[in-house]
Amino acid sequence: MKNRVQILIVSFIFIVGLFCLPLPQALAKDSMTVGFSMSLTGKYAPGAAGQMQSYQLWEETVNKQGGIYVKKYGKKLPVKLVYYDDKSETGTAVRVYEKLITEDKVDVVLSPYGTAIHFAVAPMAERYKVPIVGSTAASVKFRDIKTRYFWFITSCLADRQMQALVDLLKHLGVRSVAIIYAQELFPRENLQFLDPYVKEAGFNVLIRKDYPMGAKDLTTLLSQVKGKNPEAVIALCYPAGAFTITTQAQEVGLNPKFFFELVGPCVVVFGPKFGAATEGIATMGHWSPKGKWPGAKDFYDQYMAKFNKKPDYLNSVLAYTSCQILQQAIQKVGSFDWNKLRDYIANNEFQTINGPIKFTGTENMRTPSMILQWQKGEVEIIWPEATATAKPLYPKPVWPK
């Protein structure tokens, strides 16, 4: 009897021990963590809003489908976004990514907002061997980064973008231009290529002046531009500058035949803020819901349904596209192995809401640079003609009364 009791006790302990063992990996993981920093406050916050919302839309869309199937775990894993405010500061962003990678130990990462912060974070991709698909960043200098783990998807690189702009101006018959630019990395880099392009095109540059990033009063500068009466005004600006320039150009009566603002007119709140005054304003970008790309209209409709406003045709689209690339790579690799994900991203083509994307080195060469323009409350692709969704509106109408 005593032996039977001992056997039962031992058996009971053994069975309890089995239940106390760690669960198999396939059962233990119930979500996938996706980390990033975002400029929720600070000077980049207006432009970052569209990127943040696209990340949230992607999370919601994936999770409505049960998550992303990951072969290693034998099931779909819901997405859980893990993010912190980088305050539009490069140093803060670097610390955030270090925390995400070394402390939070997220499964994968998405990119931050803006060129400057991408530059700060890009070296970490190589240091930690973590793949980062850059989104809202554009600089020819990214081509020189010595990393195998970082890519950027935009075609709005300064050399390609400014060439597209000058080609359009020549097509329109423009002869004189005024150039104003913010003292910031991306605007200055665009200027570096714009200068020789306009010279080669034979344009008469009537004024070429800079202004400090974050300037609140540009009326004096814009009045000087008005006094020169250029046919085209090229403002190499960020979103905050675009809002200031659009407001104060109306105040001083600056009415060129063509008005280009580098970054800003595609920002989510630009249309609602300026209404009919947006008519004819041009900007950089490479997307429209009317574009002939699978999922483009669906993305637009889903974004409208969730946020009750249009997506940013640049930042929102770039952000969502980067999510699609990461998702497709995870599905094909079947795990979160960063080296395998790197190899897949570097060597394969991805189908996205912005068309097919394939990287050559760090750069997406499949998507052409385009010029967009506000027309009748919508942002249309007007250049190049092969991808255009509308003809250029030229001359630009005068500001509404």
C-alpha cells in the first residue's frame, strides 16, 4: 500500500512538472511586436501625423485578418505596435531604437519620420543587424551609407525630383523662376541639384534666398519675390514652412503662374485648412488613389473610413508601403530572423499600393519621381505624362477672395 501511495505521489509530481515546463514556442507567442520612434511632438510633428496614422491603419487591417501568418509559430500573430515620442530630436530617436532593440526586444522595427532622423537611426541597422525599410526619408546621401540592413522606398530624391520639376517647367514654357529655401538638410540638398538644372534649362532666376527653419514671418521675403514677378515660384520647404508660405503669399498677393512647395501640400490637414486656395499648388510625390496600382483605392477608402480625412499622399503612402514590404518579407521568410529578412528584402520584388518595388542597393529604382498638383480639391499626378492622372493646371488661378 505504501509503495502504491509513493508511486501515485511521484506520478502526480511528474504530471504537475510537465504543466510547469515552458510551453512550446509555437504556442507561447501570441503576438508580434513592431517597434519605432515617431515625432509626435516637435518641429516634425505636422508631417509625421500621416505616417503614424498609416502605421495604425496597417495594424488594424492586419489584425482584422487575424494577424500575419508566421510559419515558425504555425499560426497568425496579431501586430502590436510599440512606439515612443522622439520629440523630433535625432538623439532621442537613437535612444528609442536602442531601447526597442535591446530592452523591449521587439520582433521587427519600422522607420521613424523624416530624413534627418532616418540618418541618425540608419547606422543602428548595421550595428544591430536589424532590417529597417526607410519610409519618409529622401537623400542622395543614403546611397553612400555602408549598411546592408537599410533601404529607402521614396523616389523623391533630390536629383531625380528636381530633374522632374525642371522637365515639367520646360514643358509648360516657363522662362523665369524665384527660389526660396529653408536652411534644413532636405531643402538644401534639393537646391544643390536645382541650381545646375535651372541653369542648363536657361531659366532666368530672379531671386534665390534662404530663410531659417521654423520662421513664422516670411512676408518680407515673399514681398520681395512678388516684386520680381516670376512666372514660377519654387519653395523648398518642410510642412510648417509650406503652411506659412501659403498663408502669407495670399496676404502679400504673390500670384505666380506656377507655385511649387517641396513638402507640405500633401500633409493631411493642408487641404482642409486652405480649401479653394490649394487650387494649382504643386508639390513632390509619387502616388494618387487614381494610380493604376493594386490596393491604392482600397488604402484610400480604408484611411478615410478610419480617420475621416484623406491620407497624406506622400508620407502616409510611404509609411503604409514600408509596412507592406515588411509584412510580405515576414510571410515569405516565415520567422523574425533578421538576417533572413534582410536577404529577402534586398533581393525580391514587392507588390504595394505604390506599385512594384525592388531595391538596387539601398534605393528603390522602380518608382519614377513625379509632380503632384491640387486640382478641384484632389491631389493629381501631373508629371511625367506616363503616370499622370490629370493634365497640369497652368497658369495657376489667383488666390480666392
